[in-house]
Amino acid sequence: MQIGSLARRYARALFGLGIEAGGDPVLDRWFEQLQRAGTIFRETGLYPVLENPGIQFEQKRQILDNALPGIDTFVRNFLYLIVSKNRVRLLDQMIAAFQTDLYERRGIAVVDVRTAIPLTDDQRQRLNTRLGNYLKKSIIIREEIDPSIVGGAVILAGDKLIDASVLGRLDALHDQLLQLY
Amino acid sequence: MAIRSEDIISNLRGQIEHFGAMVSAVDVGTVQEVGDGIARIYGLSGVKASELVEFPNGTLGMAFNLEEDSVGVIILGSYEGIKEGDQVRATGRVVEVPVGDALVGRVVNALGQPIDGKGPLLGGMKTRPIERVAPGVITREEVSVPLQTGIKAIDAMIPIGRGQRELLIGDRSTGKTAIATDTIINQKGQDVICIYVAIGQKASKTAQLVATLEQFGAMDHTIVVAATADEPAALQYIAPYAGCAMGEEFMETGRDALIIYDDLSKHAIAYREVSLLMRRPPGREAFPGDVFYLHSRLLERAARLNKNYGGGSLTALPLIETQANDVSAYIPTNVISITDGQIFLEPDLFYAGIRPALNVGVSVSRVGGKAQIKAYRQVAGRLKLDMAQFRELAAFAQFGSDLDKTTRASLDRGTRIQEILKQPQYEPMPVDQQVAIIYAVTNGYTDDVPVDRVRAFETAFLRFMTQSHPDVLQAIRTDKQITDTTQNALNAAIAEFKRNATY
């Protein structure tokens, strides 16, 4: 997901408050509550309602309280804030940004691994270890099967790509041979 | 040298056998939006300014704007075939072009790829980045060796030296490109590699120019870099820098090169287009704020290097097109302040039959006499003076017989010099012949020739000199000055010609 700078700033503000309010347990709880809010908004079609300028803010506040009972004060205030500033559409991006900050804090990296055939447990383990050493973080691997790469793996960690697939090597060979003649 | 198919096959076998693909991490991003020759990329967080990036279909781009969330990339090629969601890779290189002797005689595009249909560039290809810091003060040498354009008006009064930057400025169709072409033709046998960069020109005009150069055997020492009007603005923007990199290769290996930018007005317009699409704030005439830097960093790379650095040189002849003779417009004033002089071409003079349509009074070469051989300095000093006096009195020309003798003489001399300075296109003149004819005029030997016969006199006289007295011309060429013996010989030859020949 592409995270815009606006969403990032909102999420980081809340994150900072979370660190001061108690650290990791608080952050985890808030993250779960944010995810819940996002799911509810999406599934009950609340986004258009919360964005509607014809509805008074007081009414929107009521709707939020009814939809999300028992969430922490700061998370509630956060939701009030983004509704009042008409930024509620960015909630999914803000959740993603919050998660990024969480992973950053915990030294976790999410790595997308695309292979032609499913990874064996042994391969997964070795990949985990090697990537962990390379990135100096603990790794969460998201696997995807893509037969078109023929063999090997394409590994994407944030902005860095490692193309160790057969298709990639064939492309590189193709370019190199073309350069000769 | 033909390449045998057996060689190709064995070479390819070797490549395949020993192919060691280095697997390494590259920076990637995703295309957010693409169009109008630019793309916005999300990601690419480690990319550097002006770094080369690659799109999935092989097209290259240059990272132009580095912003908080995204990277603005200008596409060095066609933007069709690139779509939203495509993955873009950073290459870790800045834009570079092939350089070296393999390029001489070829027509290439702004990325150095051949477009003349004569096959790929041969030989091990060296490349250079197109952007570079200009030579520093210590590495340079004073300009003192002439670059002969072969055009009398220029070589006599606005001489250009190797390593100088001289601007050719004027309205459309005043002869700017014609002067550039003649200069290229005149470099045959002078050990100067010429690079002609066409920026935003009509493809037909460029093709015609290449055909003309081939006709006069000038393509053997010329490289043509073409970013014609149909090319994307991004390629028009980098074309001059690509040509300059090619020129620098010769300069830094101890050779002399000449580069012609035709023209920098269209270059500024292409840069403005790309900058506005990238949302850089517009300034005067909607040009971006760094349009001066655009040209200054290009032209500062033309220099003469001292012996410790090879002694090579790169001479630059930028062209600027003015609108209605307005030299105080934004881009013209910028480039005038950067170059070491300017040559003004005016439509009034052109239509009055004075071609090349140089306005000698306003044109300047800040290197001046230092860029002339001594022989030329000996005759040309009088020339500028005579022409200056002539211009002052030109208004009185209509009064005909009502003038005193000195004024009459000055006017007569001036009209004859003016006739001599006219020159047909594609006929650059060697410097020894130039010295001979200007010597004849400034010493009064043409004063008794009717004005409308002066050009005929010139043609016949020079033919006479080459056929009957080639030793005199040779002496001028070798000594590079007019010694007393040469002067006597010249006087005698002129007298002989006037006695016998008809014109």
C-alpha cells in the first residue's frame, strides 16, 4: 500500500502518544482497535456518512461512540480528529503507517518472497536466517507463487529488490548478449 | 571489417558459459502516474538526483525531482508502454553516453544510439557521464590558437580561437546554421573533430545538413547528435550535455574539438517544458529559476587545457534565435553574458544582400587578435578601422558628389571591403587566401575596380595566385606572418595580375 505523507504524520502522532502512554502493550492494543475501526467503517459503509458535510459533527461523534464502544480515549480522540479534519478516508493508510512504525520499533521487516513452487520448511527457515542477517532484523515472510519466474526467488524488502530468479538471470543474459552486437 | 558468424557464435558461447550473474539488491519503486513524458514513482527511496532508472520495457528515465513521497522521473524515450503499477529499478549510474573515435562520422540520438542505419557503434565502447564539473582555473590555458571558420568577415574581424565560446545570435533565417556548417566544412584537414548537436530542429533540416556535410566530405570528421523536434523534451534537454561529453573525451586526450549547439533557445524551451510538468516554480517568461545554470554549466565545459593536461581544447559555438532582433530578452542576455563574444546576424543586412549578414559593429570576440595568426593581424587591424569609419559615414552615401575627398575615399574603400566580405555559402576560404585578398583591398589595390566587379576581381585574383604564385600563399601559410619578402612578392603579384588579367 502506498502510504502518503499526510497519513504517516497522523499515525506517527498517535504512535508517539502511545509510547508515552505505556509502550508496547498500549501500542498493540491501540493497533488492534484501529484495525477494528477500519474494518467496521468499511463493512458497514460508514465512510460516506462520516465524510458527509451535511451531517453535524456531534451526530458523527454519536455514530462513532455507538460503533466502537470501549476503545481507549486517545484512539477515540484520534478518530474524532480525523473525522473533523475530513481525513477519514486515509484511515487504511494510517493503519498501515502505524504498523510500519510498530515493525520499525520492534526491528521487524516484512519481506515479500515470490517463488515458482512453494517453499519447503527448510528453505523458509534458511531464507529467514539469511535475510535476518542481511537486514539485521527479524523477518516476516509473505509468500507468493508465480510460475512465470521459472525458478529461484524474487525478494522484495521495502524498497530493495533482490532478483535471484531464473527469469531475471535470463533477462540479464539477454541484455548482455544484445550489447555485444 | 566484417564480423564472421563463427566468431559471433563462439563469442556468445563464451558469454553463456561464463555468465556469472551478480545477485545484488537494487532500489525499486512503483509507477503512480505516467504521461506527457514524465512519470511519478512511489518508492525509490534510495535514488540519487539525476540517477538513471529503468522501466520494465527497457526505457530509461532520469530522476529529476526528489520529493518527500515520490520521485519525479523524466522519461528518456517514448512513454507509451509504461503503465501505472510498473516496477521501476534504479541503476546506480548517472546518465552516460558512449564516447570516442567510433562516433566520428555517425549520426546518433541524445543517448548515443546510432540513428543513421549504419549499424552499431564499433569498437570497445567507453562511456562518460553527461554531467560533469567544468575544468578548474589551474588546468586551463589562454586561448591563442585560431579556429578558422573560413568565413572572411569572422576570421578577419571577429576571430575565434580554440577553446573559446562564441555565440551566433540572430533572427530566424539569417544564416546562423549556414555559418556553423561552413565552419565544419572548413575543419577538413585541420585536425579538429566537429560535433553538431541539433536540438529541437526539424528532422528534414538535420537530414539535409548531414547530406550537405557528406557531399563536402565533412562527415569524416564530424559527429551529429540529433534530438529533433519530434523527440521528447527530456531528450532535447540532455542532448547538448551528451554532445559535450563526447567533445570532452577529445579535449582530455589532447585533441581539439568544436561543438555547435543548434540551438540553445529550443534547449531552454525543452527544459522549461520538463520543469513545468515537474511543477517546478516558473520564473520570468515561465522559465524555471535555474535556466541560467542550465547554459552556464554547459558552456563552461568548453575550454583549452594546458600542456600538463594534454593541451586539448573544446570550442563551443552556441546558436540563439532572437525574436525581432531583441537581444535584451531573457535567454539571449543570459547566454551573451556567458560566452566570450557574440556574432550578430541581422535580417536587414541579409535582405540588403550582405551575406553573411554580420553586423560587424556590434559583434565582438573577446579573444580577438590573440586568436589570429600574425599575418592576419597585420592586415586586419586596418580593416576594422576602415569599416568603422565607413559605417559612420554610411548615412552620407546618398549625397553622392557633394562630399569632400577624404569622405569620398573612405566611402569608396568601405563599399569595396563590404563587397569582399560577402561570401557564398559552402565556400569557406583557406586563411592564406583570405590574407592575400584582404591585403589587396586594404592597401588600395582595388580602389580603381568598379564596385560591382570587385567580387569577380577577387575570384580571378585568387585563382591567379593559386596557379601562378602558389609559393607566396605557401609562405604565408608556413611563416604565419607577412615578412618583407612576402610583402614584396605580394605587391609584385598584384601588379602583374592587374596588368594582364581580366575580371
